[in-house]
Amino acid sequence: MNPLDRLHARASQAPESGIVAVMNYGRTLDGVIPLWAGEGDLATPRFISDAAAASLQAGETFYTWQRGIPELRQALARYTENVYGRPSSYDRFFVTGSGMQAIQIVVAALAGEGDEVAFIGPAWPNFAAAVGVAGGVAREVTLDWTEAGWDLDLDKLRAAISPRTRALFVNTPSNPTGWTASTEVLREILGIVREAGITLIADEIYSRFHYAGGRAPSFHDVMEEDEAIFFVNSFSKNWAMTGWRVGWIEAPPAFGPVIENLIQYSTSGVAAFMQRGAVAALEEGEEFVSSQVERAHQARDIFCKALIETNRVSLVPPNGAFYAFFAIDGVEDSMRTAFRLLDETRLGLAPGTAFGASAPRFLRACFHRRLDQVEEAAGRLSDWIGKL
């Protein structure tokens, strides 16, 4: 008997990450500029790390609150009020072991065997995989590529919702496309969700990385008080904390006991010292976030300008997030191209096939890095394109 036959099909058939496949290959090469992963190149600021270290030194190494320490939940409520301009309360917030765990918990709370969950793609692959591992079926509603950028066909969204649909997952600003829904589009989406009687899962992790000024439009702007929306978020992007694996769920307090139980039966809570660092991020990190967004804005302009000037690339500078998602004339297989770029230019990009079947020609570059590295990466890529 093959030992793998002992595994449940949902586990054994979980898809391999195309991003990880490229990263694993590229890590063995010298001189690679790594634009493949969704993170910046700055280490976590000292004011955050020092708060976590002080907590460790103080002996905060015991079991802690399942929903998160009160100080962090209160800080999340204040942060949300400040960013989105509407009253909030600490009992709406639940601390998780990463944004990914926040998604897994919400999926487990809403969907099970055979249930459908719609999502807007191309999309970060982990959401659809989480639905599949939970026994559900992820249904992609594909954005349309136009000369003006990526666009959502609302009629296509309506048509994708079936009697088996339990929820809709919306990531805006989007990874990988940078698609950023306007307030009016968010209002239309919420109307479709209400009419269908399904639940909205809102991933607004990149809302601060918005290049038209201020934060991106949010479902916070159009929702009713205590509407059944699950917001999933993370400390990873804004505060350079990808390796910390701390996230949160925002939801009406009525869902609290269920969310608490699901946290209990997975990780039993996030380490207290990590939560102390997260409190410091929220309370002292606004200047750092602003500087991150400004640097990403400059990097976006440098990278996109260089590629557009080749006249061989389909790309509109994204309104949000920190990715350039582009297609090169004559390139059809993005996975093969990603490996070829590593071999020939020492440039690490993520293949579009990693984000679903809807964008096989596209590649994703994370431009959230030092500006000199971004310039070098754009130069290498432009030179390579010019030789095709």
C-alpha cells in the first residue's frame, strides 16, 4: 500500500504553490533580485521588536486570551476608527495566527462539504486552496483585462452565485492585479451579496497601499452597523511583520463564541509577546506605514515606467497593493518564463499561473523594495524583453 493512500484526498490534492516552486529554485542561485514574494525588504522596526522582547523578559510566556489580549483588541478598535472614520468596539476583533489563519477560520465558519464560495480573480491562491481543504468549492469570477486596467463585470459576478453559494471573498486592493474597487463598485457588490443572502468576506490587507491619496475605498464605507461581514487582515504588510504570523478578524460580536472556539481548536491563541509587538505597531507605527506607502509609490512608478517604455508589455500602473501584474508580447507560458528569467537575468518573479488559470501569460513582480534594487530589476527585465 502506498503510504500516501492513507491521506484524505482534500489534503493530498491540495495544490502546490507556483510561487514557492519558483522561490525554491531561485534560492540556489547567486545574485537574484527576489520580487517573487508578497513582502517588502525592510526588517520589522525596533519599536515593535523591542515591545515583544520586553514582554518576553517580563515572563509573558503562558497561555493567553483565545480572542487576543484586551489591549490589542482595544488598539485594533481605535486603529479601525481612525482609518475608516466610523465607531468601532473591541468586541468586534479577534486575533489570529496570521491573516491566512483568519481566512481559514472564516471559511470553516461559513462553508463545508460541497458548499461554494465565490471569489474575484486572478487572486492569491491560498484562499481557493483553503476552501478546497475545507471540502468546499471555490468559484472564480474573473476580472477582465482592458486597456484601462482590470475591471469587474458585475453581471458576471451575479451569474456566478448559485443556490450552493455560501459566501463571496473580495480582496481589494487586489493581489496580484492591483485592482481597486471604487466606493460605488463596493456598494454594488454589497447589494449583490445582500440580495443573494450570502456572506461577504472582505480582505482589505492592502488598503493603506493606495496611490490615489489616502487609504483605498472600503466596505466599511458602505456597510450597515453590525452587518454580517467578516473582515480578514494581517500585520504583515503595513508594519513589515510577515514573519510574525499575526492577523485578525473583524466581525459582529455575535460571532464571537464560534470564532473563539475555532481559534481554540487550532492554535489556542497567539503568543502574548507577539501581541505586545502588534500593540506597539498600531500605537506607534503611523509614521512607518506612511513611509512604506510613499516608498512603494515611488517604486511603482520606476518599475512600471521602465516596462511600459519597452512597448512590449501589457501593464497599467496599479492603483493599490504593491505588485506589477503584466504580460509580455510573445510570452504565453508564465511558469516557464519565470524559470527562464532566473537562469538568464537572476530576476525572481511569480508566474501568473500561480494565481489561477485566468492569467497564464501574466507575471507578478513585487516592487516593494529599495529603489536602487527596483531600478536594477526593471533594467534587467527591460533588457531581456528587448532581446526577445
